[in-house]
Amino acid sequence: MTIPMLQIRQTPGVLYVDADPGQFSIRQPKAELHIQTEPGQLEIHQYKPELEVDQSRAFAAYNGGNFLEMNQRIYSGIQQIFLQGLARRVEEGNRAAAIHKPGNTIAEIYGQDWQPVPFPEIRGEASMDNVETRFRITPPDIRVGRTEVDVQTVTHRPEIEYTRGKLDIYMKQYPSVQYIPPELDIAH
């Protein structure tokens, strides 16, 4: 004898979910810069170079120079000539006093005194270095004024937008339970 069995068939439920994610849109405008600049002041003073030429010693060598210098040279020259002449006369007198020595005759002592005494030199010494030059350069005077810079910044907040995504939920298959009773054989 077979035992009748009850059959139970079950169909699960199928839930269908269709979802698309949302999207963010972020935009931020650039910051605005406002810059104002005051130019600096540059002031330059340039000085001309100076050339100084001193030719006084050259003129003194050419023509004696100015009267004061010429007179000083004549005075010191005459003084020198006087002292040389005095020394020569003393020497001649000493030689005349020693007349008993050979070579100290009056003709030899005073016979050579016929040369004229030269006049003192009135001109200065001739030299390559008689002209003196001086060149003066004054450096430029430079003044720089400060530059002023004013910077103003305007910032903008970010603009954020969110677009929602799609979400569809539905039953693709409903759950079910089916009971199948056994067949009973009544003929027995």
C-alpha cells in the first residue's frame, strides 16, 4: 500500500529593482581680481663730468708765467749769482794773497774775469709733466619712489546641483504556494 503524499510547490517572489544613481553638478566661477597699481617714481639727476687743466707750469716754461713767479725766479737767481760772485771774489783774493805760488799771477787770476755773468733764468723748468689734468666724475643721483599695489579679490561660492536618479521597484514574479492533494483511489 502506498501512502498518499501531499505535494507542496512553492514559487518564490522575484522583486525587480531598476536604479540609476543620482548626479552631482558642481560649478564654481573663477574669482575676480581687481588690481590697481600706482607706478613708482624714478628720478635721476645726471651731472656733467668736469675737466680741469692746469697749464700754469707750462706757461711758466714758455714765457716765464705771471709777474709774481717771474720776479721770484729773478730774485732767487740774482741772490744765487751774487753769492757765486762773492765766492769767486774771495777765491780770487785768496789766490792773489798767495801770489808767491806758481799759477797765481794777476793775469791768471783776473784775466779770466772777462766773461759776462748770465742773467737769471726767468722761465720755469721745461718738463713733460708741466700740464696737469684732473677729470672729476660725479655719480648720478638716483631716487626711486615706492610702487603701491592694491589687490581686491571677489570669490564666488560653488554652485552645486543634484539630479536624482531613477528608482523603479516592481514585482517581476509574485510568490505562490500550490498544494497538490494526493489522488485517492476510491475503488478499493
